Amino acid sequence: MRVKIAPSRAVGTVTAPPSKSMAHRALICGALSVGSRVDNLAWSKDIEATLACLRAMGAAVEQTETSVIVGRLDPFHLPPNAILPCNESGSTLRFFLPLCMLCGQPITLTGSRRLLERPLGIYEDICRQQGIQMERRDTSVTVCGRLTAGEYTIPGDVSSQFITGLLFALPLLPADSHLTVTGRFESASYIDMTLSALRAFGICVDRHDATFFIPGGQRYAASVYTVEGDCSNAAFLDGFNLLNGDVKVNGLSDETLQGDRIYRDFYRQLQNGEKHFDLADCPDLAPVLFALAAALDGAVFTGTARLRIKESDRAAAMAAELAKFGVGATVGENKVEILPSDLRVPTEPLDGHNDHRIVMALSLLCSVTGGVIIGAEAVAKSYPDFFDVIKLLEIGLSIDET
């Protein structure tokens, strides 16, 4: 999909889309109950992947316009040789793998080549230690074995998704487990979100700093759960306000546990001339912050190492696309500097790098200069109606689906 955006000022009121992160968690917890309803959902590609995997595992799933009734998933007795289509969703793959290690039979999770290139080393180590078979291929991973309760030690600087995946599965085992996070605990807010979802579905996990005590023998309780608004995607809508827009974003909870809620603080600091930001706990904000920094005289970002293992190499991808706007960027091992530059009109199409957050970040800058983005269909991963929404905010655009 090719999107052409004209220089235009965003004006209007919009509601933040539902949180993809909380939707994943609620759907999995609900599936593990006898039956639950999850409300305020949006059908992004990643959420569709999670629903497809739940169906493949034998859960009962009934979709309505914005809700799902889900339940009766027994991870100890999965359909023989089940195949779980994770598509391009890293959360789906990492959240489901430990659950697939409960049944003792071969279960295959499939996905894009890029998804299967992303790190799974923590689970590979656990499988070696526990005698669970794990075979990785270019577009799939197969596990066969039974996860056991006990002591788990996880590095905190790779991805919190591994911790979340274990927290879904370990309470179902008959004995207690301890999970200890070592080193710097990055993206810890995502674990707060996981614990919140677990509590909502009757699961108890006792946390003391970076140590988690997980009682065994638990069962997920039925619940009615409403997914809150998404700070990660709201950041793109609110970002227009730093580019002379007048946009009001509704639907975000003041009590949210989402780490990306910090975007509002970062935006104020950018507007006030602050030049240094640490993204270790909020890497998903990197593309939009890089784009806004390009329009606001540059900035320096640290804690960027994990950007290489996202849907794209986000630091390198943004540096390449910002260059088309005449903006210089230097990319280091754990640091990105956006250099002070004057934005110019891109003379060639911008590439979305098959990454939803890259596409949305480039859209902000195109609202200033104008420009064309190819591969814009990547927004469907998390925010399929993004262009419809910003068009309602008076952003001039045209879409070529061919």
C-alpha cells in the first residue's frame, strides 16, 4: 500500500485505540478460564494472531464487533500436532511457547522469517536444562516436553515477554516456582501489566522487587475484562501537537500501568528543549520520538540496543528514512543521536520497512513536508485504521492499495 500525505495541520478529537499489550494478556488469561468476556478490542494483525493461536490450541472463541467470549483452553491436553500461526507477533510467540511446553507433545508455532530471527535464547536455555525438545527453523519453532516447576533465573535486559510467558504457565503447574530477574530490569512496566491481568483472572503472584513467587496448582477464574486505551499508539496521535497540531486524545487511563505513558513527559521535555532521553524502558516509543526530534532540533537517545531486534532494525530504519528528509542521525550500540537539521521534502518514496511504528512515525513528518510512504499496510499490525483516523483529523492523504 502506498500512502501520499500532503502538508497539513492535524485538528480534532480522537479516542485512543485499545491497548494491544493488554488485549494479548486478557485474551490468554480469559482463554485459560472456564469462560470470560474481553471487551474493547480492535482487530489488528497481532491480536488476530493471538486469537488464531487460541483456536488452534482448542479454546472456544466467539468474536463480536469489539468483544471476544473465550475460554476452556486446557494447555495440558492440546490437539495433536497443533500448529499455532503467530504471523509477525513477537508477543504471541513468546507468550504461547511456555504454555505449549505443558502438554508433552510436539507443538509447532509458525511465523514470518523476521519473527523467527528474533531472540528465543532464554527459552532455548530452559529447554536444554529441562530436557524439552526445541527445534527452530526459518519460519517455525517446535517444542515437545513438559515444563516443570522450580527455580528460574531470567536476564532482565533481553525482553520482558519471556517473563510474561512463564508467568502465564507456571501457576498451572502442581508445585510452586520462583522466578528471579537478574541485571537491569528493562521494560518492567510490562510485567506490572501482566501481573494486573493475572490478578483480574484470579491468579496470585507474589513479587518482591525482581523476584517472583508463583504458587502452583492455581486456576484462572472467569472474568469480564475491558481493555484500556493504548499509550503506545496514542503517542502518534498526540505527536501531531508538537507539529503545530491541535489534537485531543481521549480514552487513556490516568491510572494506567503502561510504561509508554511516559511519552507525555518526553513530549513536554522535547518542547522545552531537553536533549537527552533514556528509552530502555520504553523502546516502542523510539520511532515517534526520533521523528519528533528531527522536527525539533535534534536529541540524543540512549537505551536503544534492543531496537535492532524489533519488527525492523528500528534505529537503522529510522536513520535511513530521516536522511530522505535531510536529517542526519548517528546510530551506536546503545545510543542514537538525531542531529539538528532543517526538514526538507523527500524526493523519493519513504520505506515503511514492514514496521507499523516506522510507518506511523514517518506519517507525522510527512504532515509537515509532504511525502509518499510505501509499505504503509504495516500499520495493520497494531492500528489498522490509523490512516482513517488521521484523515478525520484533517490530514490530507490518498491511499493507493495496488
